[in-house]
Amino acid sequence: MLFKNYELKPFLQEALKELHFTTATPIQEEIIPLLLAKKNVIGQSQTGTGKSHSFLVPLVNQVDPNKDYLQLVVTVPSRELAEQLVSVCQQLISKSEQPILLEKCIGGTDKKRQVQKLAAQQPHIVIGTPGRIFDLMKENVLFVQQVSMMVIDEADMTFDLGFLATVDDIASRMPKHLQMSVFSATIPEKIKPFLKKYMGNPVMVQIESEQLLSTTIDNQLLVTKGKNPDEALLELMTMGHPYLMLIFANTKQKVDELTKLIRSRGLKVAAIHGDIPARERRRIMKQIQNMEYQYVVATDLAARGIDIEGVSHVINVEIPTELEFFIHRVGRTGRNGLSGTAITFYTPDQEENIQILEKKGIEFKTVELKKGELVESYDRRRREKRKGTNKQEYDARVGGMVKKAKKKIKPGYKKKLNFEIKRQNQKKRRAANTKGGGKRK
């Protein structure tokens, strides 16, 4: 649907036109009419679907700048996500004739100054992290008693990071008739009681991405069995001169270990994870955007919480514990029609996880490092295929003998057939016993 066909205030239409937004994405097409109709909504979609505008456009449309109290609160689990949403919201309200006051509430900023500012005047919109928002409420400088709209963005990440109880504390102080919207890549079972408490019977909107990964991404599995993964990583880093390489690990400790290793080889590298202070993270992000770093090592905070432009390579030194994050990680490259390369370190004991990803529709090319080059490797399922072929060979052999036995032939042939059938049955029993953990006693 075209944005001009929605009943939006003129300043929003003007802002969208300036952003060259003409046609709504699938999630925007579903969500915008529901939020304009003041429905409670749960939106489930992957990153990069236009989710931020799907809720900010219709909810900003409902904000009344003539009222001098807080009307819309948006919570996000990380400071970086808050920065991004604030930027989107600033673009949308920039054309309003009457100023719409927006306040960013995140840790790592001057709290004393923010307390003084809020004591003097309440904003119309607040976007921030649950901890800082609730902190300002406890200081009695941020008043949510008249809030009519609340958004919980990245709800699964909010839960994973332990912020759901704080979000509950915030929402419990808002009016009973609150329009709540929740957005998440997944809806974990443990957040459902919270959703039921505040949302009643919300409208569920689930947008399945037609293409989980961009077709411009060369998605590879690097076989590291029998190799030192650290040395493999260092070799990849110096191959082909990557424009910007994002290296993912599962833990903060692993990120620190890899950063130390890379620096020991004389390479300049940035590290991003939750234990790095907010001010330091902002400084690093600015340096990355200014192309001061060619290599970045990060936890999944960067997969969901940080938007880094120009990523040419993504390296997963570990398959993420939550497989959903695989898509977020690899989706950092191959954007805006540009080509990208994603390489995931793999050993055969991880086959089950890879097969789960393949069932979701993700395709891999198996590769190995040989003489400083990535070359196509063996078929990972060759053993399974071989087993199937052998079984077919056995069955075909016995079947052929049975067919032959039906004809009038020498008596000795039937004896030979019975011996072959017996031999094949013994083989099958031995194979079953081996699979079951050994021979029976």
C-alpha cells in the first residue's frame, strides 16, 4: 500500500516523502492500520523488515503536541537500539509545525542534567532503556500516569537480558486502558504471562521473510576439524582485503580472547560487548563508521543492537547458542544489493544445528582452507548417502537372486540364495547392534 493512502497528519506525509518512503513493506502494511485503529498488537518479524516505522509512524500520528504530558513510551533493551529509534523518530517529527518533544533516556548520559530538564518540562515521547526510564520515574521527574501508548521493542532480547521485570514495573504505573505494542523476532514462552497481563487479546501479526538471507550473500561453512580455529581466523582476516569484517563469538570472554589474539598479530581491531561502558561503545561505533577499523569482534549485541554500514564479511567463529541469531548475524552483510561473504566455522559434531538452519531454508556451501585459499570441500552428508547406497546394493542383490530362483534352475542355487539372505540379515543385525551401542551379551 502507498503511504499517501494512510490517514496520516500532513507533517508525517511530508517527512515520509523526504525519506523517499512511498510503498509500505509487508509488516508496515499490516501494523499501521491496526495501530491507527488503537489496537493492541504483537508483531513478529526478522530484522530489516521496516518494523521501526511500522509502529512509530501510526503512534507519532496520535501524539497531540497541545497536551503537555508524556503520551508515548518506547522501551528497547540496548542503548544502541535506543539511539537508532530516536534518530528515526526525529526524522518523523521534524516537519511538525508545533514542536513534538522527544526525550532519549539511556544510561551513560548525564543523569543530573536530564533530571533538571524533565523537572522543568515533560516530553511527549520517551524512547529509552527500561533501567533509565524507571530510574527517572523513581526520581519523580518522569510521569507515566497519563501515557496512552507503550511499545516494547525487541521483547525477546529484553527478556534475555533480564529487563522484563523492570518493563513490568513501568507498565504497571500506566493507565489501565493502555495501547500496548510488542515487537520481537521470537515470542519466548516465558514472556507470555506478561503479554496476557497487559494486552488481553492482542492482534498477532507474523511476517515470514520470503528470503531469510539476501541472495547477494555467499554463505559458507568452513570445515575446521583437525585445524586450529584461531589460525584459520587469522588467515581469513588477511585474505582478499575485506572492507569491513564483523567477527562473532558467543561470549564476552571469547570476544576479549580473540581481540587480544588479533592485536598480538599487529592488526587493529575493535571489540563490542555488553561489559564495555556505554561511552566507550559510542566512541568505538563512531570510529567504525569513520572506517578507522577494518575488523570488529562482537557478541550478539552487534547482531541485533548495532547497525554497522559497509560490512563485507561476517565470520561466525562459533555457531550462536540461539540459532535465530544466525540470521541476524549473517544479515549484517550483503545489504542494499551489495555482495557479502559469511563464513561459519564448522566441525561435524555441529551437524544437527546446521541441519536445523537448512530446514529453515538457509543454504550453505562447504569449504576448506588450502594454501591460503577457500576451496569447495566434501559433501557433508556423504556417509548418509553411502549408507543408503549400500543398503540399496544389498537389497538389489538379494532381490535379483530371488527373481532368478523363481525360474527353473539348479537345486544348488536355492541353497546359495538362502545362504545370501542369511548373510545379509546377519549384516543388518550387526549394524543395528553397533548403532545401539554394542553387541548384545
